Amino acid sequence: MAAVWERSLLEIGEWDRNREEWRDIRAELGVNAVPGLKYSDSAGGFFYEDSGKLQSVTRNRFIHWTTSGDTLQLMEQSLDCNLLNNTVRIKFLNCHLLPGGVHIHETHDRVTLLILTNQTVHRIVLPHPSRMYRSELLTEGHVQSIFTDIGKLNLRDPANSFMIPGIQGHSTNSTASATWLNSDGEALFALASWSGGILIIQLPEQDAAGNPVLLELKHSSVMQRLLTGWMPTAIRGDQGPSDLPVSLAVQLLEHDAFIFALCQDHKLRLWSFKDQVCLMVADLLVFVPASKELRHTVSLGHKLRLAYSSTGFFLAVYLHCPKRGQFCVFQLVSCIESNRYSLDHISTLFFTQETLVDFALTPTDIWALWQDEDNQANVRYISFEHNNAGQWNQVFTQPVAEEELYIPEDQDPKEAYLEYLFAPGRFTAHALLKALQIYCRGADRIVDPTMDGLKKEVTLAVENAIQNSVTEYEFSQEVYRQLQVEFWSKFYACCLQYQEALARPLALLVNSRTNMVCLLKKGFQSFFFPCLTIDHLYMSSDECLFLEDECSLTDDPDVARDLHRLVQCLRLVGDAITLEMASLMETAVSHLHPPEKAAEQILEYLLARDTETHMELQSKLQDIRNPGNVIQLLLREMDQEGDLDTGDVQPPHIRMNITQFFGSNVAINIVCQAVYHMSVTRFLICRDLLILEQLMLHLGDSMNLGAGGYLLQLQQDLIPRTSLLVCSYFVVRWASRSLASAVPVDMMESNLRQLSVLELTDSHILTTQRPVTGPGTVVELFYQNVARKHILSRLLSQANSPLNQPLINYTQVGIALASHLLQYLWANNSSFLFAEFLMGHCQYVQLQEYVRLLQPWCEVNVGSRRFVLGQCYLVTGEGHKALECFCDAAAAVGREEFLDRLIQVEDEEAASNPRVQYYNKVLRLLEDMALPALVLQLAAIAVTEARDDWKILAALWTKIFKHHLDLGHNHQAYESLTQNPDSSR
């Protein structure tokens, strides 16, 4: 497997293929709305305790939510199976959900949601997944979410909801809150009170008698039980709210609950709920350089997070300071004699970003989410103990879509915009729908809100707008093209606006047990995926690279330095390439022209237009000690060629509890998007390397570029290998964006019949044949129905596989699945699984394009590709082309695994002439398709191949006789009868 640089991560968006169907629930407690009150949108999530255990029913399962105004949207998801009834939208009438006011707690038989609004608190108790079904009974498509029966609950039940007494509800500036369940099953809510203290609301255990209890944790270090209601601050006359909590957190320790309050006076206070005392007050300004200015100010921007592990109890605070924020990480230390606690300072981490959206703490790292001036997410993480250089690790977030599209002169603007807008993973269905409604100024309800339906509606809307703008009956093609660009760009701008709103980052969701990290946004979520080392080197800026990054590929420090310099050169080339130059390479590969010729042309443009880059490249190339050696290292690392097990996967080899592993739509999206991003990055690396190699050839002996004979090595070995990789990654990238076709039932049945004739119906190309819906790609369909089972079987057979570990490691599993999938898509591997899958699942248009793209350069499975192309021609009614392909494929019989599988027979005598056996299979196929003329042509070829084998000849002449007779060719039928060596026939 390729080297993985797990410290660098890539964001992969989880897009809605079709709009989510939300079930709406209303919760009303009869409160009045507070005028003018508005809170920011927020998000959060929850991982089940055993989500990292292979044997658990909650494996790879999690919940996440977003809040906006009075609305809470909840979604439960799994990486293994698609959950039914997994979305719900709850509207709390006349209330506003507190940011961060949704909390989930898990017990052995229940999942409890504790929710806080500005005026109410709510408890929703749901069954635990382990109580809903047994793990061995889980079957795909029949796994219910815990939200299935949430609509049956009474959200107005006084036992599970409570209206906070007061004049206008919770109107303090702070929205801090925390919740917990105690050992008696009681639900407790903590939130900042008007007095600057902490208000505690205690609901009795579910289904138990009793009334809610209000408590106030005050600075006087006592708990006050409020039996008669809640008194406003002005009546009580308590101290001002200088110690108002701005962030709260709770940690359960033995039989107590520790409440941590980070206050706006920059102090951290620790309260014991059991003993009703303040155990600690820590002044955090002690850890802030030049803190005098801050002492006389308050801050609502501080944040607090907790983490607990076997090594200790950690807490991290984010102190919001002008122009610079900082994180302080502490370990809680107790003094048993005095029952007092103190903080052991571990580290202080600085960052220049000002707008912190959210951060998370694990027992080893801090994860932070910022938002820049362009509203783009900036995510970094760092080890709070081992960070001598203070270097934050990178997460390469999704870039904003291009503000303007480059449309080549030879491309129709409508097709270009539609291809870009509806490319998988680019725009969500919700953004496209909103843009369409605004563009059409309140269009009627969209009947078909799927991606296919939206594509038709969008096309119709823009074309109608163009027609309505035309005042003349006749105009030139040039004028029409300008109108197309104008109106399509307007619609595209609407899509950008809504997509940007939906992509606003809200929160981080980190699972420290499995290393899974999600970025929650207003309209969707995304996942972080580990970068392979080569990708990390190419995408990172110079200031983020260190020599140790390259050392994961080589033990030789000189080679590592050469690799660092080579990657710097590649980035220089990539930065200098314009859209027009990039289009040259894309067009060349697509039109089957040699990539090295396109690289020469691009180099000519670069040399003519960018002298500065040329000079800098020359200087950096001089610093590479052995360019041939380091280029070989780079090519080896990117080449996916290797041995793959192409035999049938036997279900018993995959344990029952693994059969669904990473098989949900979410997981399919993650793995296949990861492969797509790898192919995109690797294509760019290989393209830039090819241009750089052409520059080295251009410079020739005028520069000292290593040992003698290097230029010959460049021409005869390195450039051809690089060119091959350019084509290979181009094909993977194309396949990862090629949409799968919906398959009509009659075509599916016809295909099954043909495969039965070929005796391929038991092959690994077929699983349950199901129609393709939505804009899934052929790679996603391939992974879902075929490749995943092969990959799991291979991983389970490896002793050091991540599937043979006690706990799931998301990064290791993800990279293993993506790397193996990339190998199965790699054209120069012996496996023919992908092309066979396309044929078996009726993806004929995509299969023809796949064969076309491979034709000039791929020398593996040439005969097998001709055979499946013949199958495509049979389906499209081009029988003579099909026959030509079948005849071409015969030359590879005995040399290629797929063709050998076609002719497997038990009769050793028949197997002595495999090519004739192959012809017999094709003849049966042509007979099944009712193509007698083609049968006669192929049978004549088979006769010449059979030579003196009288049994085979007798069967062939009998077949020829029959079809001539059926066609009324009596004379030819009689001649074939006389040619038959078996007189009994």
C-alpha cells in the first residue's frame, strides 16, 4: 500500500443525491415569543459508545443535528447500512434553540435527547439500537433508525418538558448550557442565569412521579432550591454578572457531577453538584501574555471543552483576545486531603485567526474550526503535548466553486454548464432547487425534485428565459452563444449563492476512539480523509513542509531533499499553467493523442510567456542531486499496478458481521470521493511532471542534471512511464465522474439471458440486479455491488489488516478501502473486474467510452476489452461490428483470465482446442440473439480453426447446415451436409 501521511487530511463532502425527506414535528408549550431575539445557527453530533467495535450493533453509527431559530433537524447515519426513517425536523413554537443546546446521552437501553431553548427544556427518550433488533438479524434496507417512532411521542408531556419561569425567559447574553443524566436516571440541565450564576433544572426519572426542581449555583458557594419560582436579578439584588458563564461543561466522576464554568471575567470555576461547593477558581489571564488590557474587559467569545481518558482528565479553553486567540490545555489535579482541585498547565497554543467557530478536544489533540473573511472553513489540528515547532496540521478543505466557468470555443455553453452544475458532489439538490425557484421568480412546485428532474427543470427554465429575451426571429449562432453564456451564467450565480449559504461551517464532530472527524455545515456534512504522502507533498505550501514529510517515502535523507525540491518544481509548473494550457492536456488525452506531445506544446507556451518561472525552475532543478532517481521514486509511488485476486469471492470468507461493513450510501460516497480526489491530484502531479521532464530535455546538456546517460533515461523510460500514468489517472478520474445509467427491466432481463448463455451468471460481476436511481457514478455502483466484497475478502485474509483489529480505525480502514478500489480501477492491472461489471450491469455507453480511452496505450486485457465491446455492439444492433470484435478477441484466448473463464469445460478433449471452444460460446450467444447470418460467418472461421478434430467439425457443420436451411439456402445447406465428417448426422 502507498505511504500514508495521516497528519494531513482532505475534506470530502457528503452530498444529498436527492433531497432529504424530513418528517416534521411540532412542540408547543404555550409560551409567548420573545420579540427581537435571535441566536446564531449551530450544529453538533454524537457517536455511540461502541461505534468503534466490530461486533457492535452501533458500529460506525452516529447522530448529527443543526439548529436554526425554532427548528431542530436531526439525522442518524451509519457507514454500514442505510437507515430508514432517519431524519426528523422538530419545530419549537415561539422558542429559539440555544446554540449548543442539544445534547445526547446513551445508556444500555436508551438514547436520551436533552434540548434547551430560550424558554423551555425538553427530554426525548428513544430506544437504544441494541433494543430494537439483534445484530445478526440486520439486513440491508431493513434497518430502522432510532427516530422511527419519534412522531408517536408527546413532546408536550409535562414529565419530559418544562417552561423556565421568568419574565421573558432566558434572555441573558450567554447561551452556555450543559446537561447530564445522573445515576438515578434524572435529567439535569445547566445554563447561565441572569445573576451570573448557573441555573440547574432537574427533571425526575422517566415515568417516575415527581415535579421538576430548580436550583441555582451562586457565587456564595451554596445551592439554593427554588420551590416557588424564579426571581429576576433586579428583585434579588445580587451582584452583577461579571462572572456570567459563557461556556459550560459537565464531567461525571464516580457519584458526583463536576460543573466547569468558563466566565466572561476570564476565570474558570469548578463546582461540585454533590457537595454544593465551588472547588476551584482559576484566573486564566495568568496564561495570557500582555493581559493588562483584558482585565478590565469581558468576553463572550471564550470556549471550554473536556476530554477524559485512562491517562487523565483534560480540559482546554479558548481565550478570545483581540487580534489573536489562544488555547490553553490543562490537566485537572486533585488534593484529596483538602478536597480542592487545581490546574496543571500542559501547553499554550496560539493562532492568528480571529473568528473561531468551534473546537474539539481529544486526549491527544485540539481540533479547531475557523471561518475566514470569505466565509470559508479553515480546519487545523495539533497535538497539545508533542508540538515543539507549534506546527498545526493541515486539512485541505473543499475549495469554493469557480465564480466563472471557462467554456472552450468548441463546446456548447448549455452542455458545459449542465455538466458542471450536475457533476456528482458539486452542488446539492437543495441549492439547485432554491436557485431554480429564485431564477423563475416563485416557480410552481417542482414535481420531480430528484437530480434528474431538476436537470430537466433547469434546462427548461434557462431556455425559456433565453427565448423570452429574444425580440428578433433570426439571429446568428454567435449571438445565440452569447445569450446562452449570459443566461446560464446568471443561473450559475444563483446556485453559487445558495451553495455558499449551505456550506457555512457550524461545528466539528470528532470521535477520538475511531479517529473519525466530520465538519458539520448548515446544509450538509463532510468527512475528513487521510492524505497519501505524495498528495500531501503536492498540495502543501512550502511553509507547511518539513524534511520528515518526505522521509516517509525513503530512508535516504539526500533522496528526501531531492524529492522536496522536485515537488517544489512541480508546484511551480502547476501554478504557471493557465486554463487554456490545462485544456490542451485534457483534450489530448480525451482525443487519444500522446500526452507527451501536449506537454511539449504547453512547455512552449510557458517558455514564451513566463520567463520568471522558467528561470526559477532552472535554478531549482540545479539543486536536485539525482533527478532520475527521485523521479523513479515518484513514479513507483503513484503506479497502482500489482497482483489482484480476480477469483470469485465466496461469501463464507466474509464474516456475517462484516458483510455490510462500509456499505451505506454515506460510506460509498466517502470511499469513491477519496478515489476521485486521488485521481485528480495524481493526474495534475503527472501532468506537471511530464512538462517538467520536457523542460529537462529542452535544457539538455546545457545544465548539470545528474550523471551521464540521464537524458537517454528520460526519453526512453521516464517520459513514457509518466505519460502512461497521465492516461491511467485520467481514466480513473473520468470513471469517478461518469454517471451510471438507469437500466430498464427488459434490458436487464435480456442481459441476464446473454450472460447465462456465456455461463457468467454465477460470476462475481453480478449481484442483485437493481435499477440505478439518482446521479450515482459507475464507480460508486461498482464499489457497492462488486468491488467492496472483493476488498473486504482481501483485507480479512491479511493478518495486519485494519479489519482484524479489535477497534475500528477510520483513517486506516478508509485508506485501505480507497487504495484497493483504486487498484481495481487501474487499467494496467490484470483484473478485468471493472469492465466486466460494466457489461454485467448494462452500462454499455460507459463501457464503450472506457474501451475507447484505453485503446491506444493499455496493453493488458486487450482481447477481453474487444469481447465486451462486441457485447455493446450486439446490444446496439451493430452485429457486424460485434462479430469483428469477437474475432479479434479470439487471439487472446489462453492468455487472459476473463476469456479463459468463458471457455472453462470439464471435457479435457474439448479443452484441448480453447479457441474453438471460445467460438462455440460466441456462436451460442449469436444464436440466442437470432443472428443466423453472423452465426454462419463465425462458424466458417471456427471450421478452419478446428482442423482435424472431427467431433468439433461435425458439430460446426451441423450448425451451418441448420442455419442455411432456416434461411432457405438449400444449396449451401446440402453442401454443408456433405462436408460433415460424421455420417450419422
